[in-house]
Amino acid sequence: IVTELRSRVESLYGDSSRRLVADTLAALGVQHARVEMDDAGALPFVIQARIEAAVRRAGADVGLGVLPEWAPNTREPTRRDRFRRSRLYLPGNEPKFMLNAGLHRPDGVILDLEDSVAPTVKDEARLLVRNALRAVDFRGAERMVRINQGDLGLDDLNVVAAQNVHVVLIPKVEDPEQVRAVDERLDQILASTGAEFSKPLLMPIIESARGALRAFEIATASPNICALTIGLEDYTADIGAQRTTEGRESFWARCQVVNAARAAGVQPIDTVYSDVADVEGLRAAVLEARGLGFEGKGCIHPRQIRVIHEAFAPGPDEVEKARRIVAAFEEAQARGLAAVALGSKMIDPPVVRRAQRTVQLAEARE
């Protein structure tokens, strides 16, 4: 093995980088190779993924490849009912954005294998995402992966599904069968690998007129669905409209997603706000989304996370009222009463559940 290394940090890490290259190639069954590597301080899991991608492109059969050791806090499970106010999209072929993503405290990170990754590097992105799931501590953020469409997406699952993915995002869903195909492939993968982690939850993305019309069928296609979301760039293109700040062209579709999600008992999640510099526009968009019934919003830059969390947080009066409702409910439960009253008003179970959720949101902000 001959390694030609060009590195800005060669004096510090040159020897260890060469050893890593040699060890990775040996683990992949490669005995003779010439490696040219430009390195700016990449972490081992990145170097391993890029080497493995190069070996696979050369036509070698390397089986499962070289898997990094599990880092601390990478094996934790998720919960179906957790908050998903913010989901930060991260290109799957750009590990530099993954390393500190958790510091910004998003509710979830989306390691994207679809639109943000060029077709020529999707194979490498899969391996980078696989390795990142094992090697990067996202500091409690839910670990999501957006796969590609169709068979390419099923191939994505073969590589990443057993790496403690919490949620799989399924793009451009127009038919419940697309969801069921992903669900079935996950069953096959986890059965064949004997994976120790829970089966990933699913989040279909509605991005077309056909998808919007079948939103409820899609939202109920699998018991493993935790949320339904919408992507407006593709949706507005599909209906032949320009996407506007006011959003009149997508109002019906967004309401359709909210109603389908609520009817199916899953979370409705709104689209991204694409103008990263417009903080007040984002705040207004989140408040509107909350008013429509959405529970979360996608984001494409860390600076959007705090604004999203603030806008989804209930106000002081709302929290105080919710706490009174919850207290009245708990008192009625303790006394064995079926009916819950606050003052002279009877409180229905849906109102209690909403109040409990409001209190949880307030505590999450604190």
C-alpha cells in the first residue's frame, strides 16, 4: 500500500492518517493499492467512508464494509411522542456540518441522502451517513435520514437502517404502497442483521398534488408512521404555481396534511422556510403554521432553530391556563371522579390532552 498524503495537518496527524488508510484497506481485503489523499483534518470515520467508497467504485466486494466503533450517546432510542419542533437538514456528503449540529439543540437532525446530494456522490454519502450515525454524538437530537426515491431509497436502507436510525423520511410520496415498501424493507433488514435497535419510525413527505389528495391514506399506510410532513418547493412546482411568502397557493395542501395527520393520530410537520436571513419572516411563518395545527417545521440553517422553538412555545397566559386544567384533571383523578371541572366549566378529555401538551412544551423551553 502506497499512500501519497497532502495535508495541512501532516505534522500532527500524518502518521496516524497513513495507518488508518492501511488498516481500512486491509479490513476491506485490499492488499495492493496506491492512494492519493488530500486531507484538511478529516476525522477517522470520514476517511474510512471515503476509502470504502473508492474501493467499492473499483468493483470490489467488501461485504458490510468497515464500521466505526459506536461513540458515546449514539445508541439511545427515541420516543414516538417526542417533540419534533425543529428538524435540521444536513447534506449527507458534508460531514463537517454534522459534527457540531447537536450543539444548536435541534429536536432532530436529518442526514439527507436525497435532494442535497448530487447523483455522482450518493454512494459515498450513504457510507458517510452510516459512519456518522455510529461516530457522531448529536446531543439528544433525534437521528433522521431522508432516503432517495424508489429503489435507490431501498438501497439506502440496506446501508443505514441498522445503525440506530430513529426516523426514516420518505420523499415525494404519492401512494401508500411507497410507504409499505419502505416498511417491508426495514423488516427484512432488521430480521437479517439481528439489529439490536428498534425499527425506525417513518415520516412520509407530501410533495405533489397526487400526494396531497391521498394524504390520509399515506398517513395510515403503516403503524410505524410518527409524522406527516410537506415539501412546498416540489408541491408548488407540481401544481404550476410560484411559491410565495403569503402561501395562498399551498394553503389547501398544508391544511390537508394537518387534517390527515390528526385523523391518523400522527404529528403534522410543516415545510422549511428557505430565506435564512429573514428572521422575522420565519417567526411569522412558524406562528402561522402553529395556528394551522402544525407541531414542527423543517430548517436549513442552525440560526433558524431558536426562532422556531420560541414561536412554537406557548405564551404565559396559555401556560397558566393549561397548568390549571392539568391540576384540575389530576385532582379529579385522585378523587376518583370521571368528570373534570375548572370553575363552572366542564373540561373534555381532548382539552386536557392539549393542556398537558402545552405544559410539556413550556417545560421543554425552560
